[in-house]
Amino acid sequence: MNIHKKFQLAFKHYEAGNLQESVSICKEILRRKPREIAVLHFLGIVYQQLKDYDVAIKYLQTALQLDQNSSEGLYNLGRAFENNGEPERAVDCYQKVIKLNPKCVDAF
């Protein structure tokens, strides 16, 4: 199965609430392509759902190292910081989102 199909399968598991299976598939993808930004970002979102904010932050930061201008990535990192009890870091992320994408109402 190619990476795109595996990622689609991971997303289907996510939608069905099978978060651990989604994580397993994503980690399998990253073993083959460790710089796959969409998978890194997605894992950050999944780990937020699992309430493992430290791990979510790690994956989101890694994705942002590869794509620093991702307003969506910065927004999700801000949410992870906020959920992790780090409001100052969250605000910093949201401010960057607003600079990149002033139409992102959620960042306000």
C-alpha cells in the first residue's frame, strides 16, 4: 500500500475514533518518510485528542520546522500549548497565525 493510501486509512481510523490505530499507521509512514509534513501535523492533532499534549507539541513543532509558514500548523500548536497550560506560548502562536493569515478568526 502506498503512503497516500495508508494516510487515508489512518484518517478513516481517526474519524471512527480508533485513535491508537491511526497513530500506528502514521508512525509506520514516518518510518519510511520521516519528513512527511502532513503526517507529522496529523499526529499532533491525534495526540491532542488523546490529551497527550507534550507529544502533540513535539509532532507539531517538527512539522513546523519543515514548513514554518503553515498558519494551520501554528494554530494547532497554539491549541496544544493552551491545552497544556502554557497560555503565553499559545498566544505567541496565535499572533503568528494572525500575521500569516489575518482571516483566521479562530486565532483571535
